[in-house]
Amino acid sequence: MPRRKYGKLRKTVELPAKENCSRCRSGKYCPIVGHVGQQVLPRREWSGPESISKRKQKRN
């Protein structure tokens, strides 16, 4: 039996299955552990330069 809090009936929410999760199907991040949306991978091969200089050198 669901519990009442402040006079309202609280509905128990069931977790969606891995195949039927709307966030995973849309390609967004999914907070549910074990779903496909937990794996956030970049869609590009280039990851940036290996090292960069943070500041320009002063010229005298």
C-alpha cells in the first residue's frame, strides 16, 4: 500500500527497462546505472593538442 504524505497519495515510480528508456533512445545522458546512456563518448577522433603553452612570452 502506498504511503500518504501530507494528505496526497504518493505514486511509486518504476524504473524503465534498458530497451525502453526514453533518454537512452534519444541519445542523451541517462542517470540510471546500467543503461546505455551512462557511457558518454565523444563523436570525434581528434582530442586536441598534446601540450599547449598557457601564456604568451613577453617581448622586450
